[in-house]
Amino acid sequence: MKQQIFALVDCNNFYVSCERVFMAEIRQHPVIVLSNNDSCVVARSNEAKALGIAMGMPLFQCQRLVEQHHIAVFSSNYALYQDLSDRVMTVLSRFTSTLEVYSIDEAWLDLSHVPAEKLETYGQEIRRRVLQETGIPVSVGIASTKVLSKVACELVKRHQVFQGVLNLFAWPEKEVDAWLAGIAVEDVWGIGKRSAEKLRPAGIVSARALKQSDHAWIRHYLNVAAQRAVLELQGVSCLPLETRKKPRQGIMVSLTFGRTIEDLRELEEAIATYATSAVEKVRRQGSRAMQVSVFIHTNPFDRRVPQYARNATAALPAASAFTPDILDLAVALLHTIYVPGYAYKKAGVFLSAFQTQEVIQTDLFGLFSQERYTMQERLMRVVDEINETWGRNTLCFGTQGMKRPWSMRQLRRSQRYTTRWSEILTVS
């Protein structure tokens, strides 16, 4: 039986790279991208990392560095990032028949069809084609298991000598172990900081030490995920490619407001907007929700104002993916927990208790109408298709409001060059 070969393709500093695709003047310039409401750093160019800007650092803490080194600062442009991610994944799909999209900037490819002696050349061709067709630079790690391909990708990013591609599949085990000794155990995929703290007293501080440990003891001492990580480091493949995403068991939409809200009407708009977004995701995965939860709270970091936090949960009469059903219940729940006089900073909607759309559980009393359900399903399909074709919120519900002054701040957002006709790149 032919041994499986995995390639992990990881986009380099993805959010920054997306901004650089359309701005040649910042390609050799330090760049950072901010989180929601322009608060913290969520992406950095290598130049910004070299200046000491850490991931998650609040903007106000690095403002001096920004001004001193003229760092380019951007708000997160999620529409642009998702579109470029889709384009990268389309290019990658041409290199294999089996592809697992792991995140917005990572994907695993099955390269078992590629001869061992051509793997590195194949990896370089993947890099060249992705860069040529999307403008996004990527790193490629090739190995016999997923965890080892993660290790390979990490080494590629740390050491320029590999020129963007590392094929551990071709390396002798002793050479692999030598490099594993330089990787901290918490950096191994499937371990993390908490597990690493438990492993240190046992002398397991590096990826090599973890590989050489007894996998059965690791399972007893930690968990099965850590055991799989050990076996994968040893070259035993335990994690197959998942070409179909598993449906989520719960979907949360929660954002911090661009400013505090005291007015109930504005809170209703926010909750309605979040509920609409959540139920869209529920439909996208072919599910219906049975349970709705809503929460609101003030800013816990601002001790100058009175604090308040509350949540409420209720079940629908029948599982639904019909947006008005979710909206009505979410807004009703908001009314049960809202207390006037507080400056609310964040709210969220959580949908759970999912059922598949393929199976309809009716009730004993004849309240469920198959005809009404079919009409609702068709209506939502039309709304989703229009919004997908013409842009998010082309059709929206009145409860969501129109101006939405509470929306998150994106004062430094670049143009949505690939998804909005009005913001398409122009050359003068």
C-alpha cells in the first residue's frame, strides 16, 4: 500500500499579504492589521515583528512605534480576505483531488500521487502558481503525517534556507529529530500551553522529547489528542484529511459595538443583525436551530461605569432556519434581560440544538404546516441567493435598522477591491 503524503500550504502573514496585493508601496514596509473596532493587532508583517510589535498588542500601546517607523495600519477587511482565500483554495485544488481547507489561510493537500523524488519541485510549483494567480506568498510543508507537515511549515517560516518549501518526507529520521529538538513542545499541533505545562515536570520540553515519549502514557496523562500528536511525530498517520466540514453544534455571532449603547432600540437592531447573520450560517451548513440564546454586557474594562451582564435562553416551538422565527425570539429574549441606565458595549446571539434540514420533526397537535415550511424555505433561499450575488445585506429585515451607528469601527479599512464594484481598483 502506497504511503500517504501530506502537504500543508500556509499563507504567509495572510491579512498583511492581502493588503499588499493591491498596494505595491507597502510590500517592503512594516504593516499591521487590527481586530474589530481597531483595538488590537491581529496580523503583522515580518518587518513589524522585527520592531517588537506582538500579536494581540493594543494599538495604543504600540502607537509610538507606529509613528516612529511609519508603520502602515489597516482595519480588518474580512470581505477582501475571504475572497482572496477562496481564490487561493481554488488554485490549490488543481494540484490534488483531495483537499482539506483547514482555515482561511491554511489547507492540506494529499500528494500521494506525486513521486517522492519530485515532491520538492511540486511544492515549489504550488508556491509559484499561488503567487502568480493570487499575489499571496505561501509556505509549503511536506511530510508523512499532518503534525509533521505542520512542523515542516513552521521550520520553513523560521529559516529562509528552505526557500518556502520543506520536504520532511525525504529526510532521515535522525535529521528530523535534530530539528524537532529546537521546537518547543507547546508549538506542536495538538498540545498547546496548558498541556505543555503538565509535560515539563516529566522533562518533555521539545517536540523531539514528545516524539520519544510513550504514547500510551501521554494518553493516560493528558488526552487522546496528545497521544495522536505523539504518534504523528513518530510517522504514524492518525489524522486523515477531512474533505467535508463537520456541521457545527452551535453558532455564535458576537461583536463589540463601535460605541456604547444605552437605547433599547439600538440594542434591538444589533441583536437582530447578529441573529440574521447566525441563522444564515445555520442554513449554509444545512441545519435548523431549536434553541436561541442572547447576551448583553457593559465594558468590563471600564471601572468608571456601572457594570451589568445578563443572558437568556429559550427554545423554539419547532426547529427553524427561518430568519423571522429567530429574530422574534432573539428580540423577545433581549427584552427580558435589558435594564435601562447601563452603557452596553457588547452583545451576541448563540444558536444551538441543531437538526438537519433533511429530517423534519413534526408535533403531535398538528401545529406544524408542511406547506408553510416549504414556503419559508423557498423565501430564505431567494434572500440568500440575492445577498450572495449582490452583496451582504442587499436584502435585510427592518428590525436590523439602516444606519446602524453602533456598528464596529473600521476607520482604516482598505477598499473591498474584489467584491464591490464601487471599490474596484483604479489606475490613474
